[in-house]
Amino acid sequence: MAFFLETLFGGLMSGMLYALIGLGFVLIFKASGVFNFAQGAMVLVAALAMARFSVWIPQWLGFESLLLANILAFIVAAAMMFLLAWLIERLVLRHLVNQEATTLLMATLGISYFLDGLGQFSFGSSVYSINVGMPKEPWFILENMFEGGILVSLEDLTAALVAALLVAALALFFQYTGTGRALRAVADDHQAAQSVGIPLNRIWVVVWCVAGLCALVAGIIWGSKFGVQFTLATAALRALPVVILGGLTSIPGAIIGGLIIGVGEKLSEVYLGPFVGGGIEIWFAYVLALVFLLFRPQGLFGEKIIDRV
Amino acid sequence: MFYRENGQFKTTYRSDQQIFPILQDRIFIWILLAVAFVAVPMLGSDYFLRGILIPFLILSLAAVGLNILVGYCGQISLGTGAFMAVGAYAAWNFGVRVPAMPLVLQILMGGVFATLVGVVFGIPSLRIRGLYLAVATLAAQFFVDWAFLRIPYFTNYSPSGNVSVPALTAFGLPVQTAVEKYLFVLCFVVVFALIAKNLVRGALGRQWMAMRDMDVAAAVIGIRPVYAKLTAFAVSSFIVGVAGALWGFIHLGSWEPLAFDLNRSFQLLFMVIIGGLGSIMGSFFGAAFIVLVPVALHSVPRWLGLPLSVDTIFHIEHMVFGALIVFFLIVEPHGLARLWSVAKEKLRMWPFPH
């Protein structure tokens, strides 16, 4: 029982991490109908920038404070993501307005290749670490209920808290600010939003900026947990089934989908894996999402798609 | 001046419906085939054949297969590498378990198994499309990668997980030197390109294109969506499976599942986009482009005397590919094949355009 709960907790925590990446997908899809394959590359670039700048900036300016270095690196990395968002809108999306969804998908695939190359070209391709002072020591809870208690990683818990905070902040932003309202209007109906005077291009820049920020937060958390390297870009591929399961247009869907996939992966790996040779968490999420799609093509919380076949 | 069809009157339906209705095109193709079959094996160096032409031919075959699915039937697939892997491993398993089976039959059986897997993973396309279908094909990719890595039966319990083929012979002739391998692959590619070209301009191809352009309208005029989509998946995965078997047997010789990973799928998709969606000719252009760009990127800095590390070149390659994809999608969504036909149009008028 204690082991089961431990696995369950582990699953929930990694689910939060998936949800964090999934959020980026959902934000962009909601606002512009673009399925952003480049989210993984954005996470990689953001994490690389954060890792490198937090080393470079103290060298350039000649101070030693870790906190200050991290804050400055975060600001620089965020500024870089904003610039990237603006460039993507300006150079790519603006020219592909009203194209089919698959064309846009392939365009983001191109962007993702470009960013993969650019990130590693400018920041180097070895393994870097991010140290933002996340607690590393394990923590045992419910020691009086089970023998030895249940091991919970404080690092995971912090990550989950940060993710929850980010989601709450985003929800507030969407609900209570003018820009947030405009974003929701664009998500509902592009043409109607444009006809009441909402500038589509600006909204897209904003939404890519927000997605870039999500990528940065996800990159920092993943990076400080597993190290910053090329495999970060594939984390997004792991998060894809999450948004499919939760529905491409729903923010709560991304969270709950992430939790389901995280728990499902861990439990299947532990309880099912030994029978079929292990390593099944790579495809388990996909097959889960695929089976789900057959019965409910719009995902758990997604809007009903009319163009079903 | 030379490229005119004046005076070439078609007097039979047969001559009107040829693949290349213009005489000059036919002459060009015959010359191309003669060069490919006679001149290249005589003149090409070992590196040129092994390092450039054989990969180019096999990848263009795979791109033809993918183009049938993506370009003609409009079903996006990110799992091409998986179908190549199925072809390669199925062919290899037939070789190991049925030693009497001839090489050509082995490769074709690889195609048959890829077809079966392709149809199974094509079934979701009946309910979903676009983005969701892309995810379904990604599922195929990850599942197949895992299966060949973790299920020891498929690799005949080889401890390292990688498999290798013995010395090859086909019809009693050895297929070992670069020239022999090149000719072997070339025969496959020519035959399959011809079959594919004829399929896409026949009834089946028209059904696929109708499904691509508007599935509801196609269903209304009596095209069965199930049949059209699943045949596209079947034909496409058969060709891709054969290409996979050739890639493993002829080009690699010994391989592990990593040879057919997600990057291979993306690479093939890029070939189809750059070459031209919905064009058999375009698949060849795209494959040539993708094979040649890395070669060029490796040699140009060396000529210019720039010392670049392998890593840097690899990253620049990524950037160039990514930028080109976006460039082509924006500027010329029909790819190199479209540029080719524009050039031909211009040539017809040249030198008096008015």
C-alpha cells in the first residue's frame, strides 16, 4: 500500500510537469488554432538560455550572488523568449494566416528544428545545470501510518506548487485583464474579435510570449531536475498525449490530462512493465490517448469538433 | 525553342493518356534512365554510389510512399520511420527463419508486413484527422521503436539488439559491390515509381485526391471514405516498408531500431514538403535536396577554409532545414516540383514569350 501511494505521488508530480508543458500547447492552440510543435524546442532554448546566462552574467558583471544571477538570467531569458515570440509572429505566422491546420503544424515543425539548432549553436550542446535552489532532500510523510513512511521528493512538490501558481496566475490574467479578455474573444471567434477592433497580430504576439514564459518555467523546473540537454526537447513529445487527452482547448484539461498521464505512466511501468519487457512508459501515454480519441475525439474537456470525419 | 509540342498530334486515346505526352519529355526520361543504368555505374566512384546515390534512391522511394499518403490522400503521418522499421525487420526475420526465401521476395514480404501495420494504425484516420491523426501516427512510431528494442523475438534474441544481414544474392547474382547494390536499388525504385505514378493517375488516385480536397463532397459522389483512406495507408506503407527493407539490407547492412527513429519520419516529411506535396517527381527532388544539403554543408566550409566542428555543422544543418521548411511553406507550398513545372512552362515559350 505504501509503495502504491509512493508510485501514485510520483506519478502526480511528473504529471504536473507534463501539464506545465501542455499548458503552452493549449494557450497557443486556443488563441490561434496553431498546434505548436515547437513548444519542446522553446523549452530547450529557454532552459539553455537560463542555464548559460546564470553563469555568464556574474562573469561579465563580476559579482557572485547566486540569487541575483538567477534573477538576471531569468529576466534576460524571458526577454529572449519575448523577442522570439515576436519574430515567429512577424516572420512566419503572419504569412500563414488562414492556412490549413496541417500546414501550420508543419511550419511549427520547421520552427522547432530551427530553434533546436539555434539554441545549441549559440549556447553549446553539452549538459548544463540550473541551480535555482530547489530543495533536494527527500521527505517522509505519514510515518505513523506506514512503516518507514512514504517518500515524497520536496523538489517535485515545489515544482508542482510552482506549476499550480502559474496556472492560477494565468487564470487570473485571462479572467480579469483587458488583454486576457481579448485573448478569450480571439479564441472564440477570430473574425468577430477582429470586427470589434481587437488587433489579431498583437494578440498572437502576446499569446506566444505567454507560451514562451510557460516554456521558460517548464525549462527551469525540468532543467534543474534532470539537467539541461537536448533531450529536454523530447519532453514536449511526452506531453503531447496530455493535451490530446485533456482536450486541445481546455486549460483545466491540460492539468487533469497531465495528472492522468503521469499516474498512468508510473503505475503501468511498475505494475504492467515487468510482464512485457519494461520501458513501456514511452508509448503507454500515446496508446492511452489514442484509445481515448477513438471514443471521444475532442478529449476530456475540449470543445466538440465539428469537422469530424 | 526545342521544347515545343507543335505538330505532335494525338490520334489515339492511348497516346493522349501517356505518362509523358510530350515527345521531348519522353526523350529526356529515356536519356535519364540510360545515364542512370549505364553511365553512372561505369563512371561513379565508390563513395558517390554508396554515400550519395544509394541513400538518395532509397529515401526517394520512401518519400514516394509518404507522398501518396500525405500529398495525395491528405492524411498527415509522423510515423513513416516506424513503417520503414517494420519493413526492414520483417524482411530480416524472413531471411533468418526461412533461409530458402529469395532476397527480392524477402524485401517484398517486408512491404506486406508494413502494409498490415499501416492499415491497423490507419484505422483511427476514419474517425479523426489533422492534428489528432498526427498524434495517432506518432503513437505508431513510439510503439514500434519500443517493440523492436524490447521484444527479443523480433531480433532473434540477438544480445546487442542490432541485426545484420549476410552476403546478399539476387537471382543468382551477387549484390555486394557498390555498383551491384546501386543497380539493385535502382531497379526497385524505377518499378515502384512507375507503379505509383500509374496508381495516382488512375481511379484509385483520383479517389485519394477527392478525399484530400473535401471528404464530405467525395462521400456524396460515391467514394467510400473507408476504402479510399485505408488503401492510401496500405499502398503508402507497402512502398515505405520496401524502402525500409532496402535501407536496412542494402544501405546499412546492420542496424538497430535507432536507424528508424522519429527523426527519420521528420526527415521524410520534410522531403515531401520541400519536394512538393502531391507529386511523384517532387519526392525525388525533395530526397535529392535533403541528401545533398548536409553534404554541401560539410564541404563548403572546408573549401572556404572555415574550421567548423562536427557539432556546429550538425546544428547549422538543423537551422537550415527548419528555415527552409518554413520558407517553402510560405513562398512555394507546392515545393520544388512546382518550380520545375514553372520552368517547363517558361521553356515552352522561350525565346518568344508573347
